[in-house]
Amino acid sequence: MKRKSTFSAIGGYQPFLFCIGMYFVALFFSIFICSAIFYAINPKRSIAKADNKSEKTAMVSSAKPVLLSVAK
């Protein structure tokens, strides 16, 4: 009796498909990481100018030590 196997061809392509999948995952992460590094070094000029204008410092005057303060 001859057995019909439909998935035998897919098993031969498994290493190839794995390499293609890992290539696309690495490509996605490399684009994300490189763009994050680029924008950290070279921020957009409109955002950089807006941050300098809106920067304010808050003076906290209390006898208790303050671990964290959020100024709005």
C-alpha cells in the first residue's frame, strides 16, 4: 500500500523557510534599532526647539526628603 503524504515537500523547505523568517525578523529589528539610534542622535528640529522653550524647573521646599516629583 502506498501512503499519500501531502506534507513531505514542506519538510524539505523547513530550513529555507526558517532562514527567510529569521532574515525578516532581523531586518525589522535592525530598522527599528537603527532609526531609534538615529533619532536619538539627530532629533527633529521642531521637537528639539519645543523642548527647550517648555523646559521648566520646579523648586520643592519641604522638610521631608523627596524621592520623586513630577511637575506639570
